[in-house]
Amino acid sequence: MHPLDKFSHCPVCGSANFLINDEKSKRCADCGYVYYLNPSSANAAIVINEHGELLVERRGREPQKGLLDLPGGFADIGETAEQGVIREVLEETGLEVTEARYLFSFPNTYLYSGLVVPTLDLFFRCHVNDLSTLRADDDAAEVLWIPLDQVRAEDFAFESIRHGVAEFLKNPK
């Protein structure tokens, strides 16, 4: 279901004349308010250890429970993308990121509570000094290291993550 289908009344005046304006917006025929559905910002961390292995997670929750993913998640209101990826890596793996360098982004969709939410996934190369605190937590059922020459993009849960992993593997330095 498209998220705009769930918005039946204008959030400003409460009118039921809240109609599709185009593929990304609805317009109120009574007060003129236009609501735009913009993508949510999400992030993904690429962490490589001293053995040239990529840190991956096995998802502990739906959607795509049990499949591989990179550490990451949605940015919170009021935080930068860098702060978001640092927070997500800590929450999911116990690792403290000391540097997060933006690499690239890919659009994605995320099925949440029956709605297909558009996202913009930002990928960061993250540096971690101390790997001794590594553990699976929050959304991660398991964390593991995979040698770069054994990483297969098609094994990852989400289309944007598959694209991001494939893009990274083209030039992993």
C-alpha cells in the first residue's frame, strides 16, 4: 500500500477533500495545503577489520528476518546522518565508531506495518578502534565478519544494501 493512501484527511484543516495531487503529494481542496511524501533518511555502515573482513549482521526482526544486512538504520529527528550511523552501529554491535566518511547513497523502500516507506539510504565507511566490544544487539540477531573476497551482494536483505555492497566491492580501499 502506498503511504499516501493512508492519509484521508488534511492534517491542517481536517477536510476529507484531501486528494492525490501527484505521485508524491496530496492537496487539500478546501485549504490548499499540499503534503509531500519525501523519503526517510537511513544509513548503512561499512566496517572493515584488520583482516580485510566486512562486518555484517543477521537481521533479528522483520522485515527480512534472518537475512544479512549492514549495521545501520533510520536517522532520528535532530541528528545528522553521521550521528545516526554512529548511534546505530553502537546500538546494534556495541562498537564505537571513531570516524564515519560518506561514500554514496541509493534509494530504497522499506515495508513497515503494511506500508511501503520510501527511504534514501546513505552509506558510510566507518572506522572502529576497539573491536573487543562486538556483540549482536537491538535489531541484530548475530554479527559476523566475512572476508571481502567471499562477500556476495545478492546475499543481503534489501535492494539498496545489495547495490551499496556491490558498489563498495568495486573499490574497497
